[in-house]
Amino acid sequence: MSEGAPMADGRLHSGLPASGGFIRCGRSARTLLSVGLGVLLLSLPAHARKKTRVRAEDDPRLGGDAKAFAKASVALEVPADLATVPLDGVGVRVKLSVKGYAIGPPSQGPRPHLLLLVDNSAALEVDDLQAPLALQGLTAGPHTLRAVLSRPWGEVVKAPEAFALTRFWLGARPDDEEKARKAESKAWPDPGKPLLTLVFPTAEERVGGPRLVIAPLPAPESEVEARGDGGAVANAGQPDAATAAITAPAAAAKPSPDSLPIATAGQPLRLDLAKLDKLRTIGAIYPNYIQIVASAESGIKTLADLKGKSLSVGAPKSGTELNSRAILAAAGLSYKDLGKVEYLPFAESVDLMKNRQLNATLQSAGLGVASLKDLSTSSEITVVSVPKEVVDKIGPPFVSVDIPANTYTGQDKDVPTAAVVNYLVTSSAVSDDLAYQMTKLIFESLPELANSHVAGKEIKLETAAMGSPVPLHPGAIRYYKEKGLIK
């Protein structure tokens, strides 16, 4: 056994001669030894005398069942449809995610890793979750894929979520149901019985068997740039302004329909918005909820109570500011009736409310706005309702909805309000093929969008082609026709 190697019980073997677990020496020798060690330590530089903190995953004193790993979890997934994946192509892409357990560096030697087991083949070791991975060498038919979190020296992590399993068919599933079920019963474990998982030996590659490879993702045809925006009305101007050199999906802006009709008709609505006739819609996405939140101490409980109070109506020329004008007008109010009008973004509005410099804020966004959640956890708030009769006065594109109870801390009841659907908008200068790929990518990535943000859960393919106030892009129309949404 090499010096410093972990023993079966987790102790480090020093490599020194031992008898009964102690080094035998006389009193004078012990004195010299201790003095010598003291001199040695004092002679070291300060940074060398400090203890190096060992990461829990690299600490051999901790077993796989240590409390430090109690919340460790691993998840894996493969593409839902593998019926047309060529056996000699890139392979089956594998997506891995790990929480509560560090994979890979900083360990200099063996690293914490996870083990992938395809069917009953030897385990494949993974210590880089950033690399795009694919399984190659698989035959057509049903397969089982397992993932197990492992310590650097091969001990598995014994946490409830440290093991994951998925089953899939590579190639088309036979039309003969009896034949398909027979193949599945042979390849897939019985969920009603204990599953034995052997993680040794590990292997990097085997001739003729499954192998894990780093498979670069296909190079995108266009460059994508993420930009900050100036709000829905300002967004409406971006695609048209960029028609000379639109090369990316990022050219799409996200105005809401209350600003789109204004932009296409060239009506300034006191916002001096130029006529834009090249706007095209990719599709309807999530709705914006009109969320009026007041500090409890302001005494504001209704729209009428806003009179004489300070209100932030959103950034200038934003969809939120347009919504503020519409809601107040339908309630018989205008900016002149307010004590003070602030034109501020969401976060800055909340900061003023925390400092008692602002009574209320109107925010038009998806449910669970981060700024409002922050405010509700630090201050008592009132979510002000927008009654249905007020919404009906405005008419389309506004609809009457509820902000569900407990969306924000202290909000224990549903609150009526208005909502307006957002649309993803681009320019007519974008090619049909690019617009088609944009549309396809968005609506075939809805699970990922829903996991990334709560508003993503409200994007529905079924309603994507409905109600657009400007023409749909021909590329988007092509996709919707494929899905049977447009005849």
C-alpha cells in the first residue's frame, strides 16, 4: 500500500513501522522528536503552516454515507425520440446534472466522479459535466442507463438521490407489441424487484461495446447575442432598425400586443413611436400580469386609493408604462391625479419602497417577479386588485385573470387583475429558414424553459399562432402548419 492511501476503514496508512499502532521510542528520543518537529514547523513559511481545507468529496475520513452527502443527487436524461438516430452517427446524447456533490477538480489525484452504466456493461467514469457527452456503440433496441455518484477511490455515495436510472429505445420500437414487450422485459429491470448495480470494474473504452465520448454539439448557423432591452415599445423598434444585418435569433424582440398595434399603425400615443411595417411575429409566449403592489402602511387597497399617492409606472416607453396608462384611464384616473409619478425599472422601484420613498409600483411581468418577491419578504405589502369591470373597459388585448394566492409573501387570497399576452417578434428581413428554426427550437424546448423560469410554464404551443396583432413570419407559419395549428 502506498503512503497516504486510504484503508478499507477510511484511515490513512502512514507507511511508518508500527507495533500495536504506536512508534516505540525512549523519553529522550521523544523529547528530541517533539523539539525537532517544533523547529521544523517554525521554520516553515506562514502560508505553509496553515491547514489546507480539504473538500468533503476528497476527504478519505468521510464515508459514502456521511451527512455531508445526504442531499447529493444525480439526474440524467436522453432525447425523448431516438427512433431516427443513426447507429453510426454522433450517438445518444446524455444530459447529466448533479446537486449537492462536487464532481472533478480540485483533487490532484483521483477525482470525485459519477459512474454511467449502460445495461450490464462495465461502468464508464465521468468527471466533467460541462462536456457534451454521447454514448456510442449501442445496438438498436431497448437499453437501461444508470448513474451513480462515486468517491475518488470508487466508494459509492449512499444518499437516497445519488442514483438515477432511465430506460430508452434506440431505433424504432417494433409494431409487434408482444415482440417489443419481450425485448423490454429482457433489457429493462423489473420495477417491483430490487436492482443489483455493480460499479466495478470501470472502463474508459471497450472495443465493440458502449463507449462514452465527447461529442461536440453542431455549430450554430447564426450567432446569438443577448441584449438588455428598453421595454416592449422600444423592443418593437429593434427588428426594423436591424434589417440590414439580421443574422441571429437574438434579433427577435418581445413586445406585448398593446404596443404592437401602436407601432404598426404609426400611432405615437404620446410616445413618438415611428411607423414600423416590417415587424413579423414568431409566436405568442407567456402572459404579462398587471401587478400593482403597495406598501401596507400607505393604506392603498384599491385603484381609487392611488389618488394623491406616489406610483412607479415602469421605465419610459416600456410595455409596463403603456399598461399603467391604460389601467389608470379605465379606473378614471390619470398621471395628474397621482401625488408623484416615477418612471423606474422594477428593482429600483422596490428599493424606493423599502426606503419608504414610494407608495406603490405597477409591474407588468410573469408571475413571481423577483423584485416583488424580495419586497414581500422584507415588508408588509398589499396586492391591489384590478376589477373585471375595469379590464372590460379597456378590452382586448387585456383579459381578466387572477394572481393566485401565495404568489407573494402575505398574499393569502387570489387577487383579480388584468393580463396581456407577450409575443416574440422579429423582422421580415429574417430568412424563412431561420425563423422556422427559431420557432421550432422555442416550442420544442418548453420543458427546459419551464425549468428555467416560472413564466416558461405558461408558454403553450396550442396558442402560439393565435391573436397576433401583426403578421406571422412565413417561417413560423411553416412550423405551425407542420404541427396542425394552421391549415
